[in-house]
Amino acid sequence: MKKLLHTPEGVRDIYNVECGKKRALEERILKTFRLYGYHDIQTPMFEYFDVFRKEIGTVPSKDLYKFFDKEGNTLALRPDITPSVARAAATLFGEEQIPIRLCYTGNTFINHSSYQGRLREVTQMGVELIGDGSVEADAEMLALVTESLMSVGLKEFQVNVGNVDYFRSLIEDANLDEDARERVIKLINNRNYFGVEDYLDKIQVKRSSREAFAALSELTGGLEVLKKAKEIAPNSSGVLAVKRLERIYNVLKVYGMEKFLTFDLSMTGGTYGYYTGIIFRGYTFGTGDAIVKGGRYDALLEKFGKESPSIGFAIVVDELMNAMNRQRQRIVFTRKNTLLLYDEGKAAEAIALAKDFRGKAKNVELIKKDKKKILEEYIEYGKKYYAGNLIYMKKGGEITMINLVSGEHKVINRV
């Protein structure tokens, strides 16, 4: 029975000030999404397992939380919201020809096979631009990522941008089978380039391909790396992938956001297999994981019956908060509650006053005073939970207003 008092590994309670700060971050990010014209969508927390099956390209099946409904259908808690939005968009906007902009806030669930302090339930806020395959759409995503992070006060961060088509051009040129491809991707994701070189040598991959993979470690930085990437590209597919990044950069300069951009041609797409073009990750100090994950997924909606180029990203709110706390970045969170404390026999007057305050859009926490508690205990309670003022309606008719920030006491006849 004692275990029921605690949460399972990987999930946690968020409350009081921390919860308020999280909501404040979410509100600012959502406001930025809406400034770019994105419309809200809410998808179910669980879906049929097929929405997240291996062919879709989301997280591995072994990392899903799976269960059954009464009819025996296999269901899964969503590990990733993008496939859910893609499924909904294909259903709800099947005939729409004009690009659709959707944004969401929701929790995702991944049953990490080896738990190492990572949360298994996190909140993600994201956008999906469906029906636009242009360079301008790619640039809009990167600009929106940047502006969203700036909107919450984050100053030091970078957005790494790659193109999975470039990486796939190297895979194709090396003629790797599925097992070899997965092994190479895993090594590169771990930045183990020596391991890549040894492995490719062991399976007798041609020298030019081995050299191209070895050069990936140097293809991170500014515009200069794109020139080198084009020289190394083994075929036209790789060259076109680099040229698209150049075009995106030029559009992003119009937004004035290019300084936050870092090119990384070693990006493979990671866990997500549905990426088809540019991919990007947002990083900052104070967390080892990406705070933003996104990319283009032009073939994903086809799996749900609608051919439509698409691109999107998700901000991992929990990682963003952790990073900001470790950077000692102030998360502005204003609680404007007024505590309305009243003695026995003053309930009717207190309720009437609270009703008047609420009618004026003022937050009021109504508390009946316990005879065993002194006023100072309620003052400390108010400070602890960020209330602005405390109004005390005494039995004799006197009303005291206390500013919980300055500590000033004032006896008043009416509020």
C-alpha cells in the first residue's frame, strides 16, 4: 500500500509554483504559435497501435505503452504527437488544397528500456505545417522555433540543422544493407566516428565511402561546411540536399534569425524514421537532451491516405524548464491571488466581497480562519504561494489589508 503514495519511475507530480511557471512558459509559446497563424488541434492521448507501427517511423514498438480495449484491439499511449496529427489531418482535411497550420500541447509517453533519470512522460508543444513543401516553409519552421525560445526568455541556444537526404546519399553510395545501415546510424548518433570507420572497413565498404563517413565529424558549423559537404557529396541527391540548406539559410536571413543556426550534416534523423528532408534539433546549456525536435516528413501523411508534403517540430517543455532553471533564467510567473481571510460569522460578507472581486477579474482565495491558528500563519501561507495581498475580515467588523510583498498593514472600513 505504501507504494501507492509514490509515482512510478519516470513520471512525477508538478504543482504550485513549478506548475505555474510551466503554464506561463506554455502560454508564451502558444502565443508565438498563434502569431504565426497556427490553429489549435487536440488529438487523443492513445490511438490504435497501427498509428505508431514500425512502418510509420516513430519510436520502436518495445518502447510503447500498449494495452487492449474490450474488443481486443491493441492500443498505445502516444509516444510522439506528429503521427496523431498526420492521421487527423488526413481524415479531417483530406480534400484541402491550401496549406494547413496546426499547433498542439500534449503529453507523450515513452517506456524507455533503460531508465537513467529520463522522464517517461513529458509535455510537448508543437506545430505542423501540412501541404507546403517549399523552402519558405522550412525557413518558417526555423524562424518559429527561434522566436518561440526567445519568447520565454532563453538567450543562449542553437538550432542544429541537417538534411537526411544528404546522409541517405552516403548510405546509398556505400550500398549498405538494413542491418549495416542501422549499425552505422547508431554509431553516428553516438558520435563514434572511429567506430564507424572500423565497422565500414570490416565489412569492406569502398574507400571513398569510408572517407565520406569519416568527414561527417567535420561537417558542423556555419556556411563554410556546406561548401565542403557539396565536395564530399557522392551523388546529385547529396548535392541537392546541401543546396536546399543554402536556400533555407538565405530565407532565414530575411527573418533575421540566421545567427542561431548551425549546420550539422551528420544528422541522421535519430529515432524517427519518417523524416524526408531537413531535420533540426534545438540545444541549450543545462540539459543533455534536445529541447526542440523537428523536420520535414513528406511521406508520412500518405500512410493515412493523403499525399501532402509536411514539416513540423515539438518543443519538449520539461527539458526547456530544466535548462532554464539550471541557467538561473528567471521564469516570470505572477500570482495575483488575494487571500480573503474571515472569522466565524463573517462568511456572508466575505463571500459577497469575493464575488465582487471575481466579477472584476481578480483572483480570490477564500479562507475561513481557524481559531487555533494565528494571523502570521496565514501571512506565511500567502507568501509561500505567491499571493499579493491578504484581507482579514474580523468578527468585530474591522477589516485589515496586508501587502504580502511590502509587509504593510492597513486598517480599512471598506474594500
